Amino acid sequence: MIKLSNVNFIRESRTILQNINLHIREGEHWVLLGRNGSGKTTILEMVNGYHFPSSGSVDVLGHRYGTVDLRELRRSIGYISQSLFEKLSPADPVWEVVATGAYAFLRFYQTIPDEAREKALELLGRIQLSHLQNQPLGTLSQGERKKVMLARSLMSEPKVLILDEPCSGLDLYERERMLQSVQELSGGGNMTVLYVTHHIEEIVPMFTHVALLEQGELIAAGPKREVLTPELLKRAYDVPLELEWFRDRPWAKVL
């Protein structure tokens, strides 16, 4: 599904990523963990084709970047990020914002097909936001906006779903609701999920694998219980801690 081979990325003489080798297979759901500036979002942007490696190769869905039409390939990739949200119009009604995801538009400038509207309304129903379908996007709470972005990302029935800190800025209640929606809407089928977070407790049971980054290098990648160890986490975060698993979800205790 996703393969980064010997990837290095240098920007203005600064090495952002160094010798990244990551292979994500169909049916796996991965979390990228690491401190600020460790290269997590840069990897997501490479998978989306917004950045290209200084050396090495990136393959997504069987296509090597540099030899494929990215506009077409991105129709198979769902993406949630704060930077994408900021490009959307806050005055547009919620259902219309969701519907734009079917075509990778930022907004509509022509008649919206009935099937796109119907599908948008169905997804809003599944995340329990039908009552907000005609509200302007800008009037929604932080948690509601995040869930709208999740619904939008699923309009094209993507094969890869990428979430860049979708729970950032949410309180405990909204965070848990968002995580539940992610599990319910993306946990089945053949879709592969790639999720970035700073918080270990967001690694809910649906996630199968973890990649741990430290200063642009991949220090561990594999099944989550093999990677999420106190020793590897201390190396990544430089904080001594204990790890407790509860219902297949990890919780960190700082010593």
C-alpha cells in the first residue's frame, strides 16, 4: 500500500528525514509517534505527494511518485489536517463542505450532483451531525469541525486515510467521540489508516502498528506492542516512563 525506501529529505541545508524505510501493507493501520520536529507530518505530506524526497523513493497504491498523475492518485487518499481545514470556506454549509471531498475540491462553483449531496448527508448522519447539515462551517465547535473533516475525507471511499493530529485541541469528551468515529467509519473494509499524534493514549485498538521517529530517523517500526516499550519511548521522548495496557490501549505514566 505505502512504501518509503531509503528516503532522505533536506530543506535549506537542514536534514528533515534521514534514511527512512517504511512498508505499510493492506489492512494495517499505523500510528506515527515522535516529538515535535521529528518528521511525522513531513512523511504524511510525502505520502500525499506534496513533498518529494531529496533521495530515495515513495510508492503508494502500487504507483511510484514521479511516474504517476498525482491528481488522479489523490482521489484514492483521504486526508485530514489543520492546514487543509484552513483552506475551506467557513461560510459554506456543512453538507456542501463534506460533498467537496468526492472530487477533492475546496468548494463548488457549479451545480452539485444529487448523489454527492445524498452521500454527504448519509455520512453526516453516521457521525450524528445531521442537525448541523445547513449550518455554516465556521459556526461549528472544534470537535464538530474535526468530525466534518473526517466525513469529508471518506466521500471518495479512499483506499488510504491519513489523519494528522485529528484530536489536537479537543477536550477529553470530544477526543473520545472523535476516536470512536474514526474506529467506526474507517475500521472496516480494505482501507489503510495512517495516523499522527503526540499522545500515546490515542492508540485505540483498531491500530495495529506504530512507527517511532526521533530527529528525522526511524528508530522502530512494527506491531504496536513490540514498538511501544518503555525503552524505545524513552529514546524517542527522553522521558522515563512506564507503560500500562488496558483493553488493548496503551497509557503512559511518567516516572
